[in-house]
Amino acid sequence: MSDSDGKKTLGLRGGSRPGNVKQSFSHGRTKNVVVETKRKRVVVPKPGAAKGGSGAAPSTSGSRRPAGISDAEMERRLKALQAAKAREAEEAAQREAEEKARAEERERRRAEQEAKEREQREAEERARAKAEEEERQRIAAEEAAKRAAAAPAPDAAKAERSAPSKPAPAAAPRKAEREREQRPSRGKGRDDNRRSGKLTLGQATGGEGNRQRSMAAMKRKQERARQKAMGGSVEREKVVRDVQLPETIVVSELANRMAERVADVVKSLMQMGMMVTQNQSIDADTAELIIEEFGHKVTRVSDADVEDVIKEVEDKEDDLKPRPPVITIMGHVDHGKTSILDAIRNARVVAGEAGGITQHIGAYQVKTESGTTLSFLDTPGHAAFTSMRSRGAQVTDIVVLVVAADDAVMPQTIEAINHAKAAEVPMIVAINKCDKPAADPMKVRTDLLQHEVVVEQMSGEVQDVEVSAHTGQGLDELLEAIALQAEILELKANPNRAAQGAVIEAQLDVGRGPVATVLVQNGTLRQGDIFVVGEQYGKVRALINDKGERVQEAGPSVPVEVLGLNGTPEAGDVLNVTETEAQAREIAAYREQAAKDKRAAAGAATTLEQLMAKAKEDENVSELPILVKADVQGSAEAIVQAMEKIGNEEVRVRVLHSGVGAITETDVGLAEASGAPIMGFNVRANASARNTANQKGVEIRYYSVIYDLVDDVKAAASGLLSAEIRENFIGYAQIKEVFKVTGVGKVAGCLVTEGIARRSAGVRLLRDNVVIHEGTLKTLKRFKDEVSEVQSGQECGMAFENYDDIRPNDVIEIFEREEVTRTLE
């Protein structure tokens, strides 16, 4: 039986068909690649197929139908199959139409491109021909000019006749050159026709070169084709946005907020004359012009808007409830402020204060026998604590001015009066130490008149009470006067709102972290509240009252210690409760940045001339650098202010760093680098800091009384003062005769007219009362002997060191210098 006996070869129809593709590379290398192409079988149903199928379905259902399927189900399946085949046919037809349209579009573009290239080549040919013609004419004109110049020669006519046939040799090279240009170039820049008709790997994988188009690009292409088929491109509707515009904004951020391209924004700015890049900042006015140009709306915002969450709410009259008055006790140091408060509280606070003077603001609550609650603030009286007294007056309702009956009005008393007047709070004068024999209350009242404080006994309106903290005399009358004044003021606050208060004092506690003594002024501060205070924020971890007890909440006029801050705030900062921690953090960050910008602006405001002048001044100024660490913020502030007042135009004290809390290794490192001592006020160095200070030779001094610290720093600064040189005139001598002595030079024969002439003293030579020379004596002789001094009325011989211009009748002034140690006042 032969192989070809009418039977077809077995095989799979419609499967993949392999084909060989030959790839060509450089240097004659080739490679065969097997490429499989698959054909998709498209079945188009014949016109009568559906009917025949549907009609034949019942007859063949018995033999072909799977078990358990009804006639209706089978019919439904056949219909679905026919619909699917029809849909496939439609899709195939559509694809063919699209492919045909694409092929036509490609042909059209190719034709346009070829026409364009043909026109370009023709234009180049015309330009080249024109240039050659011009060149030919120029050469012909030059030759004609040469012939005209050589006309008298016998053979000129012959040359002129043969001239028209001369340009042919010149045209021949140009023709060859033109043919060479039109000939297809071989080598690097030629059109690679070798590969025409061959399938490359990139074409086989469907990419253009080695680059695949992304899905987004394909979708955009399909969208453009769809819009084109629908009759032209449809312009996308512009979205108008509300753009929030701060005081300054980066160009890229502005484009992002407008949802515009950065390049368009930069281009628009350049058209306005601003050469900027996308990373540069522009001001709000310029940005507003750009936003309006792009058709968006502007909403101006400020960085300070973050503080809008702290709203100043006007409380309704119905919500206000009576609150205890806040009383600040002020006066001169050692006039008995804290002693009066001790007597009222029945406590012994003075015994616990170093040196018997108050160095912090103390906050206490006292309940009187009548049941009235009073909040007291005790302020220091020392001159260094001016800012503390000012703070006390700002948060108070009533000021009790304590004046000692045996000491009368003193500097800090006057300062306290001025603070009370500036804060516009009522004042009560407590004349203390009335039990002493030297007490003179009337002198106190008279002295207060000079400062416009007229007490009731002098027909004024200011209440005055004579008291004695030692015996308890007049304390009840003082409390009655305070209660009366509070009743007149009708003090009220709303306890049912977010708390607001003032920081009286702040410190860094080793075990508890940053602690702030806060006087609540409005609302109620509760444990767990989130708050912002100055540049710090936190969550109330614990509230401790003036007796050291933990409380759950603190209402208006209640002083409490607040734990849970992230840093030590400044004394005098305002505490506000916020809804969320994010708000508190944002406000604190804004305030911190604003403070930095303010400090930077203050430094930047200095001109170059001012800097040079300051540097010139500083050349002659000696500085004593120090570091200050204190237990509380108020004390550190007071010490720094006191240090700034020490010094004069020659010496000054410079506080390199001041802080709250124990002395650490960082402080020791800074002190070592700057050669400064560390002043610790009511704090101590930790173990590692002590060891480091001993190793590096850094001096640490501890103080508990501010007087001692200020006096020590003054003494140290005085040591930097240059000693004062004083001159004491001890005698005069007149030159009678001038002699010339061999080996010595000119010697003046003198008569001591006044005082003593001394060998070791300084001398000045006066001629007609004008100083000619100042120096020292080389020799002082009496007769032939060298002497140490010559008394008045005696004659002597004098010779000057390195000076010979001496004449008779010149006067010699003899003086001595002495150094006097200076001190700072």
C-alpha cells in the first residue's frame, strides 16, 4: 500500500504553525529563530443553519443530548451558542474594518511623509542650482573684467571669441559632484534595505523596537481614536478649584494645589518676568495672579490660623458663677510678706526658704473662719525678681502691699506699686511689724503719698491695716478687708468650659519631669485633658494642689501643679485646653517656628556696619562667660536678668546658657569649651557630670541665695577690670647748667625746687610749660656720688635715658605711678 492512496495525513487543524526567521547581525553573523504563529478560527453560521439546527434539535436530542437535560434547556443552549458565534463574527468583521482603517491611515501618513520629503529635496536642489548659477555668473564676470583689462593685446579678440566655451570644464566637476550626492551613500548613514521584508524579534513580540507601550498609553490611544471616529476631539471640561494660599508657597506645591503642570506654572511666571524653578518660593501676591490666570479661586490662609481652634468664647451671664479672689502679696525684701501668709496659713514656709527670703512664686489657698476661700500668690521681694512680681500682678485680682513700719517705703515697694497700677488692680496696704518699738505707721502712710497711694486714714480710698505677723495682730482685719474688696469686685467665672490658665512657675523635676504651677483662670482643668502652653503641649497626667494632694480637677482661681508636659514652658505662658492632641502639637510647632523666625529676624536685621561697630567695641571689652542652672524657670530668668546688669563699658558678664534642672555632662562640655564656670542655683550636678568636671577642670559653684551668687559674679568680673594707674607728683627741679661728660653724655646741673628727686621715679622735661620728653633717669648724682634721692633745696646732676636735648632753665617734673584695684559698683 502506497503512502498516497487518497488518505489525508493525520494532523491538528487550526493549531500553531512553526516558521523560521533568519536574524542578521553585524560582521555577517546570522541566527535562525523559530516563531510560532497561531490562527484563530472564525466560524460564521450559514443563513439556514439556525433554522435547521433548531428544527433538528428535537430529533437528535435523544441520541446527542446529555442525560438529565430537557428539550427547553437544550434549545436555550443552542440559541446561546448561535448568539455567541454571531457575536464573534461581528467582532471579527469590526476588527477587520479597524485594521483596514489603520492600514489606510498608515498609507496616508506614509504618502504625506514621502511627499514632504520629496518637496524638501526639490527645494534643496533648486537652492543648490541657484547657488551654482550665481557662482558661475560671478566667475564669468571676473573673467570678463580680466579680459577687459587685457584688451590692447593682439590676441585679445581671439580670447574674447573663445570665452563662451571656457566654463564647460568648470561645470564638469560640479556635475560629477551632484551625481555623487544623488547616488545612495554606502556605509554608516545609509538606509538599511538589507532587512526589508525580514521579521525582527521586536516586531515578532509586537513592540516598537524594544519598548512596550503601557496600558494607560493604549487606553489613551483608543480614547483618541474613539473621539476622532465620533467627529473630532472633545475638549475636557476645566475643573475650577479653591486653592488655599499661605503667605509663601513653593512653585511645585502651587501647581499641585491647582492640579496643573509644573512646566506651565513656571512658563507663566517667566512670562511675568520671574525666572524661578519649581523648588523656589514665591510670595502670596504673585501666586494669586498665577491662580487667577489659570482660572482657579484663591482662598488666603495664614500659618497663624492653626491657633483659631483656641476660641475666645464670651460666656453668658447665666453660666457665670462666683469664684475665689486671687490675692498677690508684694513688697520689699524682708518686710514680712511670707511671714504674714504663714500666720494666715498657720504654716512655716519661711523656715524652708534659703536665707529666710522667698525665691519662687508660691501659690496657696486659704479658707477663712467665715468659710470664704482665698487664693494667695507670694512673690519674691529681691530686685532680681522684677519679672516674677510683674507676673504676679498680671494674674491677680487684689494686691496686698506689705510695708514694714520700721523701714517705710523702699525701692521694691515702689516697684510693686507701679506693677499694681500697670495691672489696674485694687490695692490693700498691710503695715507690718507694728509690734516693734521703732514702728512708725504714720511715716509709712506719709511716704506712700509721694507715690500717689492715699490710704483711708489720709482721706483716700486705699484700705490700710496695721498688722504683726509675729503676734498675729490685725490679721483678721486684713482678711475682712480682702473679703470686702472681693465682694465689691463681684468676681465670676464659667467653670463649665475648656480650661484656661497662666503658668506661675515651671521647673524640671528629676522624678516627675517638667512640672508647671498653673493658676486656672477660666473653666475647669481635669485629669486627662490635652492642652497647649506656650511652645509646649501635653496631656494632664496628674494635678497636685498646694497641700501636695492629688486632685481630679481644678476650677477657676485654683493653683495646681500640672504633670504631663513634653517640655518646660516659660513662666507667664498661657495654658489652653484643646480637643485633640494633633491640634495641640500643631499649635506648639507653629509657636516654636514663629519664635525661631523672630530670633533669626532680629539677628538678620543687624546691618554690616552695626556688626563691624559692635566687633570694634568688643575688642576693648572683657567678658566673663558663665552657665546658669536653676531649680525653676522664674529663678533662672531672674538670675539672667541680674547678670545682664553687672558690668560697665570695659567688663560684662555673658550668660552662655541658662536652664532648669540638674547640671549634666552637656553643661560641663559647654563650660569646658568656653572656659566658663557653672553656677548652680538650688540644683546639684549628677554623678557623671561631677566626674567629668573634675577630669576637665571645670568649676561648679552651688548657691541657694541669689545675693551670694550676684556678689560672687561681681567680684569675679571686677578681677577682669584693668587696674587704674594713678600718678603722684613728688617734686620739681630746675636746670641751671648743662655739662658734657665723657661716657655719659649731657648732664644737667639742677636745683631741686620742690619735693624730692628720686632715681627710680619717672621724669618729664618741661620747656615753657610744654612737655618735651617723658622717660626715666639714667643717673642721679650728688657731687660725685650716685644717690637714690635728693631733698628739696639741694643741687644734683641728672642725665636722661636716651635723650640729650636739655637746656638751661628747663624744668624737670618728677612723679611716681601706682596701681589701684577697681571694683564694679
